[in-house]
Amino acid sequence: MFDFIKRFAKPQQLRSSGVLGMNARNYFMISRHNKRSLYPLVDDKVQTKKLANNININTPHMIGVIEHQYEVKNLLQIVAGHSEFVIKPAHGSQGKGVLVIKHYENNEFTTASGKKLGFNEVYQHISNLLSGLYSLGGQYDVALIEELVHFSDVFANFSYQGIPDVRLIIYKGYPIMAMTRLATKESDGRANLHQGAVGVGLDMRSGKAVQAVLHNLPVRLHPDTEVDLMTLQVPFWREHLLIGSQAYEMTGLGYLGADIVLDKERGPMMLELNARPGLAIQIANGRGLKEVIKNVDKYYPKNLSAEERVDFVLNHAM
Amino acid sequence: MKKLYSVRGLLTLFLIATIIFATIATWYKIAVWGFSFKPTEKADVWTVDAHIAFEPNGQPIEVSLATPRSLGAYRILSEDTVAKGYEVRKNEKNHRVKMTSKGRSAKQNLYYRIKLYDNEDTTGKVWADKPAKVQKPQFENEQQKQMVDEIWALADEKEGSKAKRIIELLNEESLAPEVDAFLPVKKTPKIMADKIIWLLSTKSVPARVVRGVKLMEKKRAANADLMLEVYEGSKWQVYNIETGTMGLPKDFVLFQRGDVSLLDVSGGYNSSIKFSVVKSVISSFKMANSRAKYENSRLFNYTIYDLPSLEQNILKWLMIFPLGILLVVVLRNVIGISTMGTFTPMLVAMALVRTGFVSGFICFSVIIILGLIIRTLLTRLNLLLVPRISAVVIFVILIMQLLTVFGYHTEWKVIAAAAFFPIIITAWIIERACITWEEEGARNAVKQIVNTLFVAVITYFVISSDYIRHIMFAFNEWNLVILAIVMLLGTYTGYRLTELKRFAPLVKEK
């Protein structure tokens, strides 16, 4: 009975640790810094991709878009010449509805987890997607077909299937917190922490692992690959931060999340942006967002360019 | 931060204002309209019917009836006349109701009906006027004077006031020979009253008859009850003619007193008035409504309690919503339970109220489980989303139909509850659960269903309580307070209860 209560923190303990709660996030961060009219820029991945390409931010190449039900049968023509690709909903979130085709040959689609699908199953998936099954408000959606990211060998042993991406929280253009999410067998190749993925907090100056958590508990080794997670360091760290920092000017959102992947050949690429980034990043880092936000408001200089902001973070981030 | 505080301050002021308003309104409803917090309280209501009958003589008719001026411990709930084709006019000052009509031929039957209820806090205050000086009667002869003297001599052996003594003497079981000689053989209350008044007048004590109705169950077509009113020591005292007991009984409704008549009929003859009394029991809430309407019609006419009962029942159902919504807001934003759809649990809870808890719960579970099985089978058919969810909706309807028919024939009421569940909501729960199952695993799907049902059950226990439902309807001003609380919760930026556990690892150890 008392053990159960002990697992709860006192509100003042969380407050003194600077933890940002859901209500405070919605009230102080999202509704104050993110104009509703700007949401479509990040909620629609096709638009985000166009905006990013305009300012020379790398994104996965687009193979095609399926907007209407009658176009679904054209899938094979669209992907002709590609043996691997990703189908994702333009309005999806949290990786919902993303279908990764590792190999496509003779009308057989092999997914990232090795499952073999026929044309009918892929057709069905796209139909669901267009009907709005994975979209935020359940509205009609668009299927985006992109090239597959060849994720860097650096991460090869850190993740059990799936693409480990770097999540940055950008406040007033300053990247303030970062983590990478590593899929596990338990999470079935997905990168959601509540489904059993490993969250690794990253140091803002170096991109080195700070700590790792699995189901809210600190871990040292990846549960499947048994690699020491503390040895993880994200290469091209400055470039990662720059993409995130540029997203501020690109969208005008004062508080956003940026998901960035590292491609073997093309370097860091912007995967998607999020106007309502989750709070699990605090758990991965073992620290609250509130104190960093306070520091930005108080001490970080205003009116810097994206490059200058990144340099400031690389030199002064605490 | 400044903005938050000003918004919060404004909303706090709003909350305080609504609480003050609701408190005053509640006080007013209880004190003036007689509303009660308890939903099931019963009150006695007496219906007194005065039936006036007469034969018209062709002349224009004018019927004048004395209406109650003192109601003892009772108050009027409603008052009406049944007199078709008559013009009815009420004279509050003289306490009379006048019904006029052109001349008629057939026998006339008119009714005057009042409903009375027990009111503990009013004592029957009898309005009084000063009597004229009593003229001592002239005795017919010396013998009569002697008889009166002898009677008074006997009466003076008893105790109490003159009136009490004389009444007791005249009502003894074995009458004294003098009294027996004085009284006629036929002793109706009216004759007895007249004799007592005459005897009292010989001693210069003013006395008169009052007429009214004693509230007794199953009184049918009875004559008006008589009592005696005697002027003693500068005020009128009411005496029971048979026992000499002083004071107006609690259950005596006084219609007429003094020199005015109980009933005047012009334009007719053979008039009679008979009283019937019926006692009924209604809920105090219903009674309070009628009473408020009678006493304060202008304000009351614009409240929901003056609507027909069909509309009232709909509103009674609606009035419970705000509380359910408040509960959802608290459970989501303060406790932090995530459910399928924001108001889905509330809709399920409302269905449970209609079906009853156990039967509804079992039935709902059966529908969800069967629906999930069918939905899983549908997956294999590769249908498009909208037709697929539509198919699930139709399947849910068919399952409900099946359960209802089965329930009727087996007389198993548990199953007959099926038809009350919101079909579309149920279908969406099935669809969402199925997708969650595929995407995030069985554990998450079950967890979401359990969360949703948990919130639904909590909401059910709040909104199914007769007590709470009565209060939210009878004192609907508290919905404004709920509105203020919900808006104030919109500025709650503290941690949710579930976050205290979720973020517990972030606590820095000292």
C-alpha cells in the first residue's frame, strides 16, 4: 500500500526539478508560442517537405503522392524502379501508419520487420490511410511515398530494426533538449518509449549519450543488441542542431519538435516536425524542460540567426 | 505569467459570483418556493371540494361563496372553480368568490376546489373585528328567565370560561332536567349553536357561528362544519360546539365567520352546499412547484419548473450533463486518465443509467466482445475504412436486435438492455480498440478499453444518484458554478496525478 504511494513524486519535488507537465505545456508553450494558423505547415508532411527544400534542408526524396482512392491502383507505376520505399500518411503523428518496404520485387513487399505483404495488403493500408485512419483529426489524408533512409552504420548496433531518429525540442529557435529513440524487440521496431523503446538523452553541446532509460528505468546496455548505450555519440551534431534551429524560421512555431535522421550518404535529414512534441524527452534526459526554458527566456540572446543560435548552444548550453 | 493570473483572477471572480448567485437562488427556492434537497420527501395534500347546487328561477344568476380566510396550519396550494359559462370573479379583500351568469333553466352544479398542504411554520391567525354590543334578549316570560337562571347556575358549577361551561353543560351525556327541557328534541349542530349563542347573549357575551371544513379523510358531500366563536377579553375565541375545547383546530379550514353568509345565491332556489375532502400524497418537490406557481407566478412562469412534464423530464436528463462533463474534465486534466474519445465515457455512462448498471455492463461487454470478433474477421476482407466502420455499426445494431429478442423470450432482462447503447459510439470504440490492438498491441488496447469503462463507471455512479439528479434539476443554478469551475480548470497548469508517477524518476535526489 505504502510502496504504491512511494512511486508517486510530490508536486513540489517535480516543480523543483523543473519538470514540464502536460497542462503547463499546453498552456504556456503550445497555446502561447504556436499560432493555430501555422499548424498545417507541420501537420502536413508534404508541405513541410516543400518548405524545407526551399531553404535547402535535406529531406528524404519524395517518390510520389497518392491523394485519391482511384490513384491507389497506380502504386506499382509510382514505385517502379524503386526496390525500397516508405509509405506514410501526410497528416500522421507518432509514426502511426508508416509502412516501411525494405524490399519490393515481383509484387511482393517485404517490410522492415521481415513480414511479406501482397499488393492487396499494401492497397488496403493505403486505403485506410486515405480515409483518415491515422490522421490527427480523422480527416481525409494523403499518402506520401518517400525514398527509404539508409541509416548510418553508426547506429547499426544501437537499434533493433527501425530507424533511430534524433528528436530535438526547439524553443524560440534554440534547440534545448535532445534524445534518440532506439527500437527494441519489445517495441516491435517502433520508436515509442511507452511501447518499450529505449530513450537516450543527448548532451546539447556534443551529441553524446547522457543517460538511457527503458520503461522509465535507467539502463546501460541495449536489451537486444547489448551495446553499451553510453558510448553512443551522434555524428554531424552541429548539422542536426542547425536543421532544428532553421525549422523555427521555416515555420514560425516558437515551440516545436523536430525529428531528424542520419542518412549514410546524404547526412542529417529532416523527417518531420511536430507542433505538440511529447514530454517523454524529459525522462530520457533525466531533467526537466522548465529550467532550460527559463534560461532561454532570461539569458539567451535574441535576434540571432539560425547558425549563431546553434553556435551559442554548442558553446553555452548547460 | 501575468496574463495567466489576470485570466485566473477574472475566472475566480466569476466563480465567486456564480456561487453567491447559486446560494441565494437555492435559499430562495427553499425558503419561498419550498424546494427540498431530498428527492423523495412526501407531503400530505388535502383537496376540499365545495359543491354548490341550486335550481335557477330564470333570473340572472349570482352566486357568492365565502372562501377560506383562515386555514389553520394549512396553506393554499391551488384554487380553482368549475363553473362552465359563468364569469368568475374573486374578491380577495372580502374573501369571497362570485360567479355570475345569465338566467338558466336546468339544475346548476358549481364547484369550488382548493388544495391545501400542511405548513408547519404558519399558525392560524384569525383575523378579528370588534363585535357590536350584544343586545340582551327579551325573555318571553318569567318562566323562561327562571329556566335560564337555573341553567346558568348549573353551568357555573363547572370550570373555565362562560362559553366553555355552557357548552359542556349542554353536551353532557345525561342532561340535567332543566337543560333537557330547554333543548329541542332534534339536536343538529346548527340548533345547538343557536341555543348556545342565545344563552351567552343573556350574559352579554357576544358569540356567533363560524363555518368551515374539518379535514377528514373520505368526507363525502357533507355539510359545512360549525364552530362557535365567542368574544372574550377583547378577542374572538373559537370553541368546539360539542366538547367546549377552546382554539381553532389545526385541521379546520374556516370559510365563513361573522355576519356574512357562507353562500348567497340569487336567481335560484333550493341552494345547497356540500363539502368533500380527499387526502392525497405527492412528492414535496411537485407540491413546492404548485405552491411556488400559486404564490409567485410571474417569476416562476419563466423557470423550467413551469414547463409540461415531458419537457421537464428532458431537461432533468440534460441538467445532469454539466456534472458529468466536469467529471470528465477533472479525470482528464487533473487526474490524467486517457480514454478513447473525450466524451465517450460519459455517453456510455448515460446508457448505463437507462439500462441499469449490472445488465448494462454485461450487455455492453457482450456487444464489444462480439463486435471485436466480427471486426477482426472484417480485417481479412480488405474493406475501405468508411464502409468498414459502417459495417461494424450495422453489425452492432444486429447484435443489439438479437440480444433484445433473445432477452425478451428468455425474460432475461440483462440482455434486453441492449438497445439503449449509443450505436455509433459503440462502433467507434470497437474500431479504435481494433486499430490500437493491431498497432500497439493487445495490452494497450485492453488498457484503453479499461480506462474508458473505468471513467464511464465513475460517471455512472455520479449521474445515477437520485439525490444528485434531483439537486442538479431543482437547483439548476449550480450548473453555472460548474461552468465557472470548468473554465477555471482551463487555467490549471499544475501536474496531473498520473504525471507524478510518470515523471517520478526525474526527481533529483538530495
